[in-house]
Amino acid sequence: MSTELKVVMFTDQVKSTANTARRTSIEIEQVASEQDDLTSEVLRLTHGTLLNDDTGDGCFAEFPSVLGAVQAGMLLQQRVTERNTAQRNERLVFGLHIGIDVGELMVLAGGEVRGDAANRCARICSECPAGEVYLSNTAAQVLKSNEVELEALAPIQLKGVEGETKAYRVRTLHVWPESAPNPFIWRGSITAAADFFDREPEQRTLRARLNGQQNCQVVGPHRIGKTSLLRQVERAAAGWYERTVVAYLDLHDPRCYTLAGWLTLAARRCQWSTPPTTLADFAESVEAAQTEGLRLVLCLDQFEEVTKRREEFTRDFFLTLRSCSEQRLSIFTASQRPLSELTERDDPSSPFFNAFPLLRLGPLRRADVEDLVNLHRPGTPAFTTEEKGAILEFAEGHPLALQVACYYVLEAKNAESISAAIRKAADEMSVILPHGW
């Protein structure tokens, strides 16, 4: 056991017991999880360390400096306010008391801390109204006026503390911690599951096709999100159905410029130990996988590419894919034009595209776009009502335009006007999609 001087912060939910009684078990879990996420993100940004984890509906943390603790408290209150604003269910809203102090604490062998400073910090926390940050006189004395503007409170009689305690409210924080990286970075396909948003109706359609071990063609204009959707299938399909193997192939990949390269890459994505060298071998491997009880899904992105290389991908290639799909291999294609325009319409044996129901991909629905800009992202400032309106009007539901607009509006916070941010978004989109969207 040792004694150390520490800067500590307590947080606690306002009216926790009463609010918990009103919530369902799922709501209780959601609030606790989101509060933990907010706290973890703020501690990361301010270099705080979680101490005792048995404080109920709050946290007890230490910091390398008082300024760091104040930054954490103010940032946490800001994030809670932003989160609450986005809630449609009133029962999910919560507030926090926050108190900060400095003092000698006993550090036990297990790492837990005890001492008067911890008790005093907890009592200051309990006196703090929702949305505010209170700190002790000791903590206030080490802060500089160009860092934090404080307001002296009337002396407080803290429970269990002899005499009145002088405390302060943080009125203004002049030095904020660096925020989390801008999450709206995607300009190509979205490859991180956490950043893929919605497309729930389209996912349900593809899941239904996969359930019946059927095919589907995803068709839509350039940069509308076809690749991102196929990538989502690649990530999610194994969770939809057991023993599912998804082979995603980007047909822009130069290895797919020849049939031999395509067969080798397809085998690798299907996790076959021996790559097929002919179309007949490919069909045999598909049948063997089906015999083993595997559910195979072949996602062929940029399908136009194989139709441009007819010397490599002949009629036999398309007949083989069609035959394998009849053996319950699911094939999902993505292209700007329907397969009926890309493959032989007059094939006497039955056109290739007949086996591929059409799924057209267009702009996101208005409700989904609103959910995207309202989504709470730990560590990221929320958009204001004015910012949301400008983003929605600019993007018109186009997924890429939404990414670009959100990126520049977030970068412009407290630095540039919303109109300047939207102009930057328009400049970038004019380069990516010069003919509009």
C-alpha cells in the first residue's frame, strides 16, 4: 500500500434509481452500454484512467492534470447532451453529476484507491446539477484563467465532511482536448462493418435470396454503394446462415482479366486447397462443397469487366456459372447496367440473365438519411439542426455525397460557415462525379 497525490473525477447518473425503474431490461442495458462507451472515449481523449469500477451508474477516474480532468468532465457532459438530443425514446435520456478533486489517496495492493479526497470528490459530484462540472477549491487553484473560466459557488456543507467546502462551477473551457478522427472518410467502398449504414431492405432481399440459394443482380449508377453492399454481404452472410462461405471478387482486379486468374482467385476466396484449372474443375469443386454441406456465395463486383473480355470469358464461362447456380451456388453480381444488356439476350439454351432477379440500388430513403446524420458517434460532435438540413439538401440521399458533406461540415465546426463546408463538398463531388448524381 502507498500514498499518492492524485487528480480524480467522479461521475454519477442523475436520479438513477427512479429512471432505472421506468426502463425495460433492454433499455437499462442500452443506457449502461452507451454511457460506458461515452466515458471510455472521453477518457481516451483526455488521458484519463478508470479506477474503481464498482461505482454503480458512474465512474471514478484519475488524470495526469486538473486541466485534463476538467476537459474530460466538460467533454463528457457535451457528449451526453448530444446523445440525449438524438433520442426519440424519453426513457433513454440520462444526465450526469460530475465532481473533481485533488488529494492524497491510499493505493491498495489491488490498485484500488481509498481516502478523504475520494470521499470528498464523490460528495462534490452529488451536489453537481446535470450538465455541469464542479470542482474543489484545491483543484481550482492550479488552473489558469486562459484555460478555464470558473464561477465560485456558495460554501457547501458536504455529508461526512467537517466544515463548509468551497467549490467552483466550470463556466467556460477555453482549451478543449483534440476530438476523435473524422469518421466520414470513405470515398471508395465501405469496408469496415461499423461504418456501413442501413440498406436494410436491400440486405433483407439478398438474405432471402441466399436463404433460397438463389442469385441476384444488384444494379445502380456509379458510386451509389453497390460494392459496399456486396462487402456487407461478405461480412454478414456467415452470421445469417451457418456454414456459409462468401467469395468476393472485384473484377477490376487484374488477376481477373484472364480465366485462369479468375479461377485461381475464386478458389482462394472459396477456401479451396486445390485451385481448379478448367471450368469443369470449378464445377466439380462447387459440387464437392455442396456435398460437404457448405453454402457458397459468389459475389462478382464490377461485372461489366468480364463481359468486355469475351476472348477470355466465353459463352462456356456463363453457361458454367448458370449450371453451378442450378446446383445451389448463389451468385450476386453488381453492375451499372442490367445483365440483360451485358450478356447474350438471344442465347438459345436460355439467357444467362434469366436466373438473376433484379435489385435496383438508388439513393437512401429520407428516414434512413435522417438516422445517419442523427446517429450518436462517441467522440464525434453531433450535427446541429441547421447542419443536418444543409447536409440532407445537398446530398439528396446519395451515399457518397452524404459522406463528403458530413466530412466537410464536421471539419468546419467552430472554424468555417456551413455554406463554406457545403461548397467544399460540392467541389469534391464535381471531381468524383463530374456529371452529377
